[in-house]
Amino acid sequence: MIEDIKKRALHRTAILEGQVRGLAKMIEAEDYCMDIIGQSRAIQKALESLDRLLLENHLRTHVTHMFESGGDDRDQAVAELLKAFDFERR
């Protein structure tokens, strides 16, 4: 994993961990539903941000090598990317 991306991803997971704990406390305290939903949406956006970092790392490392290798490796890279974006064949 690219060191800068790894550092940023670990930082974001630490933030997410705190957000999820906070969400659980909100539910336990029976906070206002719209506030809970707002926190849940913030967590979902933070997860999307983490996904972007992880995808960037995958593209810069594994996918690059897989495309250079060609053949089955290239096909696997394409399948993985389609899966990552929910475009895989069912």
C-alpha cells in the first residue's frame, strides 16, 4: 500500500470508529431521529471517502501491474473494477 494513502486511510478509519460509537450513543439515548439520520449519513459519506482512497491505491498499484501483465491479469483487473462500481455481470 502506498504509505501516504495508508496513513490517510488509517486516520479516516479512526474518525469513523468514533463516529459509529457516537451514533450508537445517540440511538441508546433515543436522540431525535433526524439527528441520528444526519450522523448516519455523515458516516456513509466518510466511508465513501475511505473507499475512494482505497480505490486510488488499488489503481496506482495493483491495477497498473495487472494491465501491464495483460491477458488474464488484465481481465481480472477489469472484473474487479466493475465489481467495485457494482457493474459486474450477474
